[in-house]
Amino acid sequence: MEGKMKSPTNYQHLPPGPKGQLIGLFKLNQINHPLHPLPALTLTCIILETMRLYPPVWAMPQTIATECKIGAYPVKRGHGLLACQWIVHRDARWFSNPDTFNPERWDNDLAKRLPSFAYFPFGGGTRVCVGKAFAMMETVSVLATIAQTYRFTLVSEQPIQPWASLTLRPQQPKL
């Protein structure tokens, strides 16, 4: 969870209060909530955008199956390359204002319109995380539950520096 809460101000887009937090969970599960119309922006959009800027795994090794060229560089079958989500997720060809946190970009099914591997926080192809759907459901549920009791605030104005180990996480976590 710590890795997904890199910048607590990311969650200021949600409707205020516990009810607003839970409405996002209801929309994710496509459940009609009798007390409130569903907001356009949900926890799901916030989580997708957070994982775009701070993917859980920042890069994945890949073995080349077929000889090819990447730009002007020949790549032979069997050689290894690093597929780097950190870089691809910040590509202006796929994301306008790529360094800006903007959960609204996911409102209109952006994930379905993107080319393969333009957004792959859970990997892709034969290396896709088998727990992808569960991880998304769990993250939304946990954040909605936490938000019923707590409000997210920054501990300090100091920027959070990412640290690239096997997973991407804050260099000095502060919760």
C-alpha cells in the first residue's frame, strides 16, 4: 500500500467525506447507490493515474523472441531488453501533460484506447500479473475503507523521491 500512497494529495479529487469515498467503490463494481448519484471520477481513476506515474514495478526484463530493429538498433533473438514502465508511462504520444497527475484522463475508458504496452503497470503479454484484477479490487477496497476514517495529508512539503529497487517505492517513506 505504501507505494500507492506516494503523494496523499493525489486523493483530494474524491468527493469529501466517507460517503464520497465509498461511492467510488460502488462505481467500480457497477453497483447502484441509492443515496447519491455516482461521480464521474472514482478511486479507480486515481489508482490508474498513480500507477501510471509510479508503477509498482518500474521496469521488466524481456527476452527478444524474434530478431528485429528498435529504431536504428538491431536486436537479436534471445537478447534481453528492459521494458521500462517509468519511461513509457510518461510518453507524450500516449498521455497529454505526461508528468502531471490527472486522474480525469481515465474517465472515458482511456485504458481501452491505448495501444498495447503504452500502459502496463502489471506487465503484459506472457508476463502479465495473474493477480491484476484482484490487486485493483483490493486497492480500491482498502483505500475506500481507510478513507472512511482518515483524511490523507502530506507529512511535509518535501518531495517524495522514488527509489527503484525490484519495486518502485519512496526512498524515505513517511506515513
